[in-house]
Amino acid sequence: MTAFHCAMVFESPIGTLGILAAHGEHLQVILPPFDTEVIPASAKWVKKGEHKLVDEACDYLKRYFKGEHVSWAGKYIPGQSGFLYQVWGATTKIPWGVTITYADLAERIGRPHAARAVGRAMAVNPLPILVPCHRVVASNGGLGGYGGGLDIKRWLLKHEGVEIGCLDAAK
């Protein structure tokens, strides 16, 4: 488990989010239900203005939930494998209100036969919303999966103006 340096709770329209910084260098956002028991006792709970990365994530989330078309630079994505970093970086370039398929994302990173691996990368995305994996949907036209649950994925897509009726109907 990652040792978290600091943590902050963020109240959002989709529930309580936890903004966590590991070693002061990387961020991780936990979607609801946010369980404070996953945070080690050694993590310092911070307030606005006490940690630059946490403040940046908080500001991004506030702007996102206000409906601003913001995009995350991806510079604080934890250094996993090159493939994961590549997938998450490409995901940050999916515009507000646009959905693409796992296969499309695989094509964008030059790995056209890696749609399933892209799906696995989305499943372990440590920065949901900031790295908008909710914008990646199944090739059959369905929603696909989402770590925070499909109700949250639906909410996020609707918030961005995506018509999801056809996505829900596809199986």
C-alpha cells in the first residue's frame, strides 16, 4: 500500500472524495464511498493552503464540478509502468463532453490491439476525474465499467453534457 504523506476530504456532488498525496509528490483521488480507514494514521490531514498538490487537485475539482472545461496536466500521475503512464496521459487529452472507446484509446497510443490492457489501465487509474477515465466507453456502445460505480460514471458524463441513454441501452 502507498504511504500517504497527507490527505484532505473534498465534498462533491457525487459524494465525499479523498484527495491524497503520496510522499508529497503524487496525488491519488479516492471516489466514494470514501473510507477514512484506508488512510494510515501517519497521514497528515491538511487544510486548504497547506499542501500545493492537494490544493491544485481541490481547485481542479471545484472548477470541474462548477462545469468549467478544465483539463489536468498529468504531471502528478504516479510513475507506474510506461504503458500505464502512456494510457493515463492520453486519457487527460480526451476533451470535456467527449467519449471514446477503449479500442480508440489503444489506437491513440499506438497499441491498436491493446484495448483490454487499456481497460485494465482505466481500472487502476489513481486519479479518476482528473484523469477522466469516465470518458472511455465500451466498443459495443455501452458504458463499460467504472471504479466508482456506473451511477457515478453516468453522473459525470451527464454533467459534461453527454447523452448517455444509448450508452445505457447498449449491452
